[in-house]
Amino acid sequence: MEELIPGVFHWTAYRDTIGQDVHSYYVVGARAVIDPMLPDEGLGWFEGERHPDCVVLSQRHHWRDSAAFGVPVRCQEDGARLLAPDRPSEPFAYGDEPAPGIVAYPVWAAGWPGETALHLSHAGAVVLADAVIRDASGALAFVPDQFLGDDAGEAKRELSAGLTRLLDLDFDALLLAHGDPVASGGKDELSRFLA
């Protein structure tokens, strides 16, 4: 567990369903965990004043260990409709604040229902779900073509358009669900990737 930027904690945990580490975040001011796996420190780390009020999902597939936190789980409404019945969630719309200071933006709603960027306005950060990952070299990349549907080129164009709109937001930190986050220079890195 590390405080990546003031008020935003980051940790990784192994996700056996995909065979790799994934990334989770706790936002102090919002009292929200984002895309949570249980950290090595366990739920005890969240006791007292760090106890979350909610879980916020950047993508419905990031349910992970959400139920273990015992708080409401919030998922973008298009993705929430696709969750299994044993995964109850409170839906939110794009433009809403699923937790204080966290605003939801679409990335590629038509292709990936519920694919959401979360802007942590008070922390100057953006959380990305699956639209961008880090490849083996550590560079930003799209997911492999096999996960992009029948027309990978069109999918990448749509994702690029959605990500480009995010560059209008005020942020410096780029927090990824699949790949190491950056505390500073994240907006520039994303801009270079999209250029």
C-alpha cells in the first residue's frame, strides 16, 4: 500500500482469473475504493477513519473483491445492467459523481458498455479501466487485438477518440487498472500515446 499522490493510495494484487497483477486505489477525500482487490494488509488497513463509504467500479468486469468491503458498489448504469444478479450495484450515469470529487466520463460506451474514466478532480488524477494498459515494456498500449472485437482498427479509433476527450480535464496523475500508475506526467504520457 503506497500513497501515490496526496490522498490517493495504490496497491496491486494478483488476479488469478487473468493471471496477472491488477491495480486498485483508495481515495481518502471520497472515502471510496476503486476496482478493489484485497491488499496484502487485509481489510484491517481500512478500519477507523479509512473505512470506505463505497466501492466505485471503472468497469463492470472490475468487481474483483468488492463484496468483501461491505459497502455499496457503484457501477456506470450501462455496465450495471450487465452485472450478474449476485452482484448488486448502485448505477450512476456519465457526468455523475459516484463518490465526492469523483466524476465519471465515457471512454467507449457503444463498444464496451460501462467503460468509464474516473476523474479525481481534487487529486488531479484520472483512473482508466481497460481502454489503456501497460505493455511488457512499460509503455501505454491498447489491449491485444483479440479483445477488441471483429474490427480492432475501428475499436482503437473509437477508444482514441474517447481518450482524447479526457485531455480537456485537469489532471497530472494517470492511474491504470492494468499497469503501473504515474503520479506526475500522466496527461503528457497519454497525449503522446494518442498522437
